[in-house]
Amino acid sequence: MHTVRQGGRPRRAVGPQSGILQLAGAAIGAFPVAADVLRGEDIEHLVAATIQRFGRIDLFVSNAGIVIDGGIDTPTHDWQKIIGVNLLSQVFAARYAVPHMLGQGRGYLLNVASAAGLLVVYDSVSYTVTKHASIGFTEWLGATYIDQGIGVGVLCPAAVRTPILAGKYDTPEGRDAITTDELADIAAHPPRRDSRG
């Protein structure tokens, strides 16, 4: 799911069941756009459709993520899939949203990584690596665009109640997990920092 923000209200753009999402979105004032985050052209379309509808993008939240358990024996196709979802989707978002934000003079990119990007998840080397990469990419974006009106941030929640944690809510790993609504509230109000210090 990617979230766009117009005015002060967050708008979520999600996919792929666009007919169902159109109905659900209308009920809450959202503008759904079907997109496969593994496809750069879908993210390009998401950004273009959002700009066409709202005229601008103030906040773009990249929140797509999967986990694939395994160590160094993780198959190559699984590595390619998790790198695509957990990292390249953020690259595509920046590639297509940043030029628009530069043109409007401001904007904010918020990438959702994980505490796994700061630590190690022993059950999944690929998750750990892609979340570290997400943080590194976000730091690069922040350093590159700091003086150009583009704010950049990364959220590293320890655990969020998503299908990734299904069946683990009563374990140490999932016990203090936040809900997706709590994460959305955090994402809709990212901390702002003056780039001049």
C-alpha cells in the first residue's frame, strides 16, 4: 500500500482489486489506484493518477513489504521477489514522486522499513538485508534532497499486526505489535525537521 496526502488528509492508494477498492474507497474519501509494486510502470501510473486527481503529492508513503523465511540457502527467485517488494518499490516511488515534488517546491517521502533494518531477524536473512537496504536508501535520499525542499523519513516499527505476524501475536515477537491503523496515523503525521538544523 502506498499512501498519498492531499491537504491535511491522508489518502490511500491500494491494489489490485480496483472494483472492490473503488467502492470501499468512495466510502472513506480515498482514491484507490491498482498497482503492482514490483512494476515501475505501475508506480509511475500511481503517481500520475494521483497528480491528475489532486494536482500534487505532499506525502508519499511506501509501505509495501513481505517476509520470506530462510538463511543463505534462500532461493534466488525469493531474493529477487523480496528485493523487489521491500526495496525496489521504494526506489520506484522516489523515481516518480521526487521530480513532481521538486517541481512543486516541496514534498515528503516516508519509507516504512522495520526494526529488522536496525537489528537482525535470524529467521530471515532476506528480510533483514532488504530492510537494512531500505534504511540506507532513505538516508541517501535525505542527504541528496535536504536542501531542495524534499523531506525524507523512515519508520522502523518493531512489529505491526499484518499477515506477516499471523499466528505470532502471543509470542515475544508479536506481543507489543501495533495495528495497521496506528501505523497509518504515524505515517500521516511524520516528524518534520528543518533541513537547516
